[in-house]
Amino acid sequence: MIILTTWLTYFSGSQQINSAIYASFNSIKAAKHPNNITPQEKTEPLVFIYHTHNRESFVPELQITSPEEAQSIDINKNITSVGKHLSEKLEGLKIKALVDRTDYGSETNFSYADSYKLSRVTVVNALKINPSLKMVFDIHRNSLPREKTTISINGSNVAKVQFVVTRSNTKYQDNIKFTNTLHDKIQTNYPGLPQVLIKDASPETSLSYNQDLLQNSLVIEIGGPENSLEEEYRAVDILAQTIAELAPNLH
């Protein structure tokens, strides 16, 4: 298993409701703001998917040349489309997932550095309303060049999957155990596709990446700005299958 010590930087279903909450930086009090959320029906959800950096997008989809400019509010072209695809694949595998697609960048006086303060309230709210949740995934793409984010599998280009865990959260041991299990299972079948990255950060920096809120909570970076959505989806198909295989044994 590869462990790197360096840092690389919508509920799906049939009925939509508009609700979400955002964090106040000066108060514990949370307030509601518009959002697109759809709950699964009949079966209690096991997976919560969200996107702290929801505007992360992809050069091929935007038809641009600069990876640094791969940002978009279009949910069909940014990372939220990847989260939606993951939820749909899990649904097909009988794993209910909730997906949040809040556009945090639309908040008044938004600061990119404070993204996790906003998304944290989203996760807290989801866990409170849905005590059945056993896994929480914050889906991103990283900023590395294509040659570092892409692998050929059976003749097709696939976006690499990077599991990010921070030592600064109180559930680190649970999270890293879950991460290693995911990594090893994917690595066995698709060598070179997954990586584990451990982030060192002090609690004072608020960089627990919300992983202290639940064991089996991860930041997952899928591909980079130069990958296409098709390449992203291929990686998600593999990830979804692995998650579904592990789900029955989670507590």
C-alpha cells in the first residue's frame, strides 16, 4: 500500500427539495440557504456525498487550455457531476446515497480558505437527519497534471483515485483503517489506480476536513483538471463497486 505524506490539493432519488445550511464564522448558529437536495426513498441511506470545492471542473469539458481556469458553476461539468454519478452507481448496487450539491462559492463574502467551515455544517445536518449514514465522502479532483492523474486500464484511460486522510481529526485511526481497506481492495484488482495521502495539519487550522464527524469519512480526489468526465466516471464505477462490497461489514 502506498502512503504519501504530502498534500496534493444531489441527495439522489426521485423527489427534490431545496434546503441546506451554512456556517456562520462568528457564531455556532447556522442559517438556511437555497440548495438542490433529493432524498432516497424507502431505504435508509448509508452514504453521504458532498463537495467542499464544488466548482472544481475539467479542461476537456470546458473546452479551455489552462488547468488553472478549470472552475465552473455548471453542475453538469464540475465535480458535482462526479458525485452524482457515484450515487447512481451505488443505487444500482443497492446502496442508498445522499448527495449534496451546494454551491459554497455563491455565499456572501465567500472565502476559499473557509470552504470547510461551510461544508461542515452541511455534514453535521446530514448526520443529524440521517443516523443510518455509515460513510461520508467529500469528492474533489486534485490539481496535478494529466500524466500524474491518469492510468490505462484494459486499454481505457481512467482517472486515478486518491484517498486523503488527515491526522488532525479525532477519528483518524478509524478513517485510516477504512481507507487502507478501500485502497488495498482496489489495488489488488487495479494496480496503480488508488493512492492514500496522509495530511498533517494542526486542529487549530480547522483542517480536519470534517473527518472527525464520522468514522469512514474521507476526502476522495478523483483525477485532475485535465481529465475528462468519462475518465472520471470510469474511476467512479470501480470505486462504487468496492464501496458496495465493503458496506455490509461496516458498523
